Amino acid sequence: MLTFDDLHGELYPPPAPPERATPSGFATARSRGMWLPAAHLAIVEAACLDAITTGGRLILSLSVRHGKSEFVSKWLIAWYLATHPDARVILAGHEADFAARWGRAARDILTEYGHEFGVAVSQASGAANRWDLARPHHGGMLTVGVGGSPIGRGADLMVVDDPIKSYADAMSPLVRKRIQDWWTGTMVSRIEPGGAVILIMARWHEDDLAGFLLREQPGEWTEVRLPAIADDPDDPLGRAIGEPLWPERFPAAELERRRIETSLSLGEAVWLAQYQQRPTSPTGGMFPPGNWVHVDAFNHGWGEPRWVRGWDLAATEGGGDYTVGARLGRLDDGRIVVADVVRGRWDAHTVRQRIADTAATDPAGTLVVLPQDPGQAGKAQAQQYAAMLAGHAVKIEAQTGSKEVRATGFAAQQQAGNVLVMPGEWRDLLVAEHAGFPRGTHDDMVDACASAFNALAGSTRPLVQQSYGLALNE
């Protein structure tokens, strides 16, 4: 016969102990001191639990090295399956191996501690990328890389962790479009009715997956943005502007050191993306207008620069893009000077003539860098230009990667105040075009300057010139 206490226990079961009540409690109790609570991770936990409860769509824009993947893709998923043993989880990452690593971590946690919740990992499915809970439960986990398809599986909880691998990928329109198409064409259909989605990523670009979803489905997605250094008066943690996110691990001095280190070669863009979760600079683009150093004349105390003339070619007379040739030099102290720019909308014959005339008037030893378009026609054109410039050092450069990636080295030096600009009627146009990059109407000056800069930065030994003028630099 049931007693009052029995009935009370059936109707009002005791609360779960702290180590099982929440993901953070579980991680704190069972990580052997390897996972420690933090104020910003409490914000992350609350947002994730709300998304799980409501079937919401959540974007976590959180600084790198601040524990977001360790918490969500490992401990939260393990806890979720332990407390929802009939649920299905799909985790996706930029590569299959990256995603499987988190799948293995969650599986190992439940192998060791699942008994505390009355669950176990099935011995029949122990692969890191695909495993199930033992009967009578029907839950389990599947991991895939971007582009992969979770065939035959649905998700009550879908986690997408770092869908973009690198800055170079983020700057590629083709890669961004491929990820967007993969999401809309493959992954959306795998979300079960009432299922939750958590997207974790560094905000590399305004049109990355997070930007795409916030733009196309503005009412569907909630973004929690937690930059390494507070930069908004409405900070989720209530921090004052300038305060670090995790001072116990990354105090302000350490973050400043990392800001300098990450900006050395690729400029402020990497710092803003990885640590601040801003895909563009609040000062406006990759080339802040106030960071150019304007000079009145060439100072012979700068030494004898090594000169490079970079060209960006267009064969449209009277309209469309411009053909631009920018001459840059590297000073003895390492700074860069933009000394001259020629620019015009010319037909193909005039373009060839201007290249030849400019090479003849440039300082002796100036390296001429010309782009090579893909295909056999591009190779033939490159050889014709090289032959035309016999007697000059010439470098033919295949155009690979996005414009933004090719310009990052030059942007880093400009942001640091290391680019001097000589006077000329082209100077204001150069500053304006760079300020609008990469969304401006024209980017021909940017391409020409970036081409010249990359040749200056990449050459560490004298060029060997072939008989027809083509320089070898491999």
C-alpha cells in the first residue's frame, strides 16, 4: 500500500544533486579540476539552456580561448544526452576530424559517468563520429564536417562549431557561399520539430554564416556577443568599456600583447574577428583613413628603397574598371612609401604602351609585377608582357585567393602607421578607395598596391632575370 511519502515522492521528485542539475555543475564535479566556472560561461549556459527549452536558434559570438567549445561541444552535449537520453544530437565543424574530436570527448564522458544518470554508451556503436546510447534509450550523437550530410539522422539539438576554418576561407566568397548553401540545403532539414540550434563561431566576415542568418532570418536568431575586451555599454556581463572578459585567465595586459601579435601580419582584422567578434573595424574597413602618413617630398635620408611597380589590369576603354600601376618602395627602416600611381581607363593597346613607358621612366632596378589570369590565354599574355619588358626585372604573378586576403599584409602596415604617401593628384583617390575597401565601387588601386607590397615583403634574395625579362622568384 502506497504511503503519503510514496505519493509525495512520485508527484514531487527530489531535485537533482548539483553535479547533475546543470551542465556547469556536471563539468565542475566531473572534470577533475580541468573545467572551472566563469562569469561569461554562466551567460553562455543560460542562453544555451533557454534555446534547448524553447527550441530556439542561438549564435554564440565569443572570444577565442575562452572556453566556449569546451563547454558547449563537450560538457553541455554530454549533459544533454544524459538528461534527454532519447534525444539525437548532430555536431558539425569545419572539418570532419575536428567535429569527431568533440564527439569522442562527449562519448568518453558518458562512458565514465553516464551511470550516474542511468544511461550508458552502446557497445555496438563506439565510433567517435557516430555513437548511440544503450537500450532502452534511443539517443545518440553524430558528427560531420562542413559539406557532409547526416544521412538518415535528425537533430533535437544541433551544434555548429567553427564552420569556417581560417581567415583565408572567410574572405573567400566561394567558401562563404558553399557554407551557406550547405546549411540551407542540407542541415536545416535535419532539425527535428522543436529542435534547438546553437552556432558557435568567430565573426570573420559580415557575410559569414552568422551574418547570413542574422540578415536573412532576423527574428529567428538570438546572438550573444562576448568580446575579449568590452566595447559596448550594453555588455551582457555589465562590464565597463575596456574591461577584459576573463581577467583571471586573460588580464588586460595579456590581451594587449595578443592584439599586437595577431595584428603583425594580417592587421587588425584578425584581432577583431577572433577576440572581439567584430567582422569589420569600428573605424571603417581595413584601411582607416587617418593611418596614412602623408609626406611632402622624398627624404633622401630614408636611404635607397627597393622599388616595385605593381599593376592591376583592365582593358575597358572609357568605362568600367581602371588599369592601375602603383610604385611602392621599402625604406631602410622597414616602412613602406607609396611614391607614384598611374591610373586610367585604356584599351588593351594603350595599356601595353603605358606599362612600357612607365617601366622606362621608373628608377633603375624597379621590379614590375604583372597579374596572370587563369588559363592558357593568361599565360600567353604574361609572356608577351615579359618579352615587351626585356631588360627590366619582371614578375608574373597568378591571382589566387580573395582580394581581402591579398591585401591583408599591406593593411597591417597601414594600420600600424608604417605606410608613407608621396604627394600627387592621385593621393586623395588612393585614400578614399582604400577606405571603402572591400565594399567600394572600385578596388584597382588596392589591388595594385597590395601586389607591389607583397612582392616587397616576400622577396628575400636578388631576382634572377631570364633572357626575355621574366624574373624567377621561386
